[in-house]
Amino acid sequence: MGDPFAMAITHAHASGMGGMRAAGDLVARVQMTLGMKIEDAKKYVADKLKVAISELTDPVIINEIRQDMQLGVMTPTPGCAKGMEAKFRIAEALDIEINCVNRFKQRASF
Amino acid sequence: MGKIVTRYGDGTPVELSESELMEDLRAGTEDAADRGNIPPLTDDELKHLLDIFKLPQKFVSVEPGNEVIMSYDAGTLKIRRVGVNVDRIQALQIYEKIMGADTMELCHVDYSFKPLKPIVTMEQPIMEQALMSTHVPLFYGAMPNLGLYSQPDGPFPNPSELLPSGKINEARESLEKTVEDAVKDIVFVGGAMYESGADGINLDTVGAAGDADFLASLIAAEKLRGKYPKMCIEMSMAGEFILGMHGRLEYKGVRLAGLYAHDQVKLAEKAGVTIFGPVVNTNTTESSPWNLARAITFMKACGETATIPIHPNMGMGVGAVTVNDHPPVDIVSRSSKAMVELVRLDGL
């Protein structure tokens, strides 16, 4: 319960990692896939993206990296990886398995 | 010294002097310490909380670099609930692209595993389509909700009717049967959604129907972990304390009734849960400082014992967030900041 302005938006601004606006979704994936505590998950992603841990929530720095690595961006431009395409790249960049990417490969391969 | 504007647990504004506020902080942490048999917050931690409440800004936040992951229960319901007429995939995209969500959860309006079982084949394609067009990790979530397994909603005699008439053994027997059925439903639906590509399954509001509810969730998590070793399983609790509706149910030799978060998390770990979501309820007649100090005391004990990531619940009515459909930003942001800064946690 609680309206989204009060709950989701307030928490996201007060203490969230910004989702795919920065590297929040990537840290979340590592935590969910490898069961890492937050500091380990942040370090893992920072090392993979070759940035400092403090830069993981910087939208300017991370957006450039996401564009370069085709990891999906908030404002999709023509030709950039989107949705499932970006998740293929995320799995590769973070060296983790993504359930739906594996499923897509199984369904799409001949 | 001027008054500090804060609120009661129902959101009503109140002005407290610095000494009154500190008194409430101390009473809140002592209440938690007494109930949970855990250490109270230190003087430095209470001072830190006082400083957060004294900040003049309406909105406050953690310092850069200290941010944590956000996970959401009943994710897509929250958009429909406020009357915004978008479908669920659009709701996921709104959270992802407009609200900065780190993860998101697809769910059905009938948010329990039992009613989802017969319609899971209608849920799977939604998840499969959502996964094609979104980027953040997607959970599929629902509640164990063991209340749905007793009459008149389910097949088994209602323990809430049996207990007042002194039929203790019959009530216990009924609860044990609900556990068996609930486990089957959770494993069936959770497995189906995972096989459709979900990044994780969220067992939400666990323990709402008491110790049988918690037991069903632990057994279901164990079975899902056995069947899908790589699945992310999040277990989010309903309340701070496991109600002993049965009273004698155990998991791996530990009696479930009466457990607080720091003991609940150890069982979640044994069951193979990936992320644990502990809860502390908000008391509407106490102040926000009292509630926040109390919530942080419980969560600190949980965070210090947990070896798996924990995401304390900070939604309406829990984690010192006020019991009101429109929780004020001043209290939500203060609670958010304080929880992250004082508890060894991994997300909210």
C-alpha cells in the first residue's frame, strides 16, 4: 500500500541506485544471481564496468558506459540495444547467467 | 531550543522538543531490545537518528556511494491501485524508465498463489512478453496466504472457528493440511513463472496467517531451490513476529511461533532463500522517532546475523513508515536514510 510518489519514488531518490538510469539494475542482477551482499555486488559490477564504486550511481558516467557496451539506456536511440538485446549484452558483460536470455537462446536456436 | 516537527505512526504531525524526541528514540529501541532479546541502539546511533530528525529539509537522502538496491512487492498492482489505467507491462516500464526502479515485480490483482494456479498459463505469456521489452530484473510475486485454504474459501475446517470452541487438535490438523496444499501451489506457480524466464520469485507477506504460513513458505522455498538451483528466491515477511496459530510447528528443529526477524532469517537461509525481507510493524499511536528507533533495532540484529542479502520492508505501515495511504515524504525519506545508514542491509 502507499501511493507510488510516497513509496517507490521517495525511496528511489533517498537511497536507491537509480535502476538503469545508472547501474542499479546491474548490481541487483549480481545480487540476485550470485547471492552477493551489497558491497560485494557493487565491487563486482564496478570491476566489470571498470569504474569506481562511487560512480555506479552517476547517471552521466554510467549512461556513457551503457551506450558503449550496449547495456540498454533510459532514452533508446535508433540502433541501440533494447530489451532482450541489451540483456544478452548484460549477461556477457557481467559474466552471469540471465534466465530469460538462456530461454531465448533455447527457443530461437535451430 | 525550538521544537522539531515530526509525526505519529499514523502520519499526524507533532512537535517535540529535542529531549522529548530523544526520550522517544530511547523508548523505541528499548521496546525492541526487550521484545527481541537483542541489544538496544548505542548512544551514538541514537544521536545519529536525532540528527536526522533535526534536519530542516523536507526530503533527505543517503550520501552518494551508500545507495542500495530497491525491490518492490506487489509491483504492478501499485499503478492500478491508484487508478492509472495502464496494463501490467506498461506498469513495469513506468517503474523502470520513469521511477528509477532497480528491480521490478510482475503480479496479478488476486495476489495469492492459490488463485494463480488455475490461471498461471495466462500469467506466463505476460511475463515472457515483459521480459522481451524490459531491462531490470523481473520478479514474479504473490502471497502464500494460507487463509485461503480454510472454509469458506478453501477445503479445510477453519482454525479461527475451531480454536474458540476449544477444538485445538482439530485446528492444528487443519493448519497442517493447509501447509501441504499451499506448498504444492507455491512450487507449481513459482516453477512455471521461472520456466517462463522470471529472474526471481517473490514470496510476499509470508507469515500473514501465522506459523503455518511461514512453514509452507520455507518448505516451498526449499523445494524450489532443489528443483531450480539458480533461481533467485525472495522471501518478504508480513509482520515482525510469527503468530503461533498452530503453536507447535517447527522447521529443521526450530519452533516457528514467536520468532522475530533475526531468527526468521536463519531459517530462510536454511531453506535456500536468496534475499530475505524482514519486517517491523509501525505503531500508529507512538511517534515516528519511537517507531524508527524500534525498527532499526530489530533490523540491525537481523542484518548482523544474516549471511544472505536482506531487504528490510519499508512500505506503508512497516519500517517506521506511517500507516497512511499517502505516507509523508519527510518521514519516508528519513526512515529510508536512517535504515540504510545504521543497518547492515543490502536493499530495501
